[in-house]
Amino acid sequence: MWTNVQFTGSLAPSASQRWFTWGWPAAWHVVWYMVPTSPRAGAPQVDWDVSVERANDTQAAYWITVTNLTTSPVTFEGRYAVLS
């Protein structure tokens, strides 16, 4: 397994945004997760949802929607881990 940062983002209070990434080997098991980079103790800052598209016989595309759960701006990293 290895982990890497695919993208960084910032969201206004209570906002959502969608990211698209493509060309991933369909045989890979990819797990996506978001990590806030703006400190704020006491409650979750972001939530995310991942949708997958089989682009062709060998490639997959990911549609990642990130939502700011706070009433303040938030910055974050979109990270992934390849499990296989």
C-alpha cells in the first residue's frame, strides 16, 4: 500500500465542490480520503463522497464531492491509497 496527495482544496462555509480524476488502472483498489489542513478542534470539518466510473476496459475515473461541515472556511488535502 502507498499513499499520496492527489489534490488540495478550499471550501467556503457549508459549501460543496466536486473533483474529477481519471486514468486510474481499473485493477487497482483505490481508497480516497480527505484530511483538513486548517486546524479546528472539537468537530468534524469535512465529509466526502466518492463515485466511480468505469471509463473503458482498463481504466476507472473517480468523482469526489467534498463538503465543508463548518461555518468557517476550510482547507484540505485529497489523499488516496492504493491497496492492490
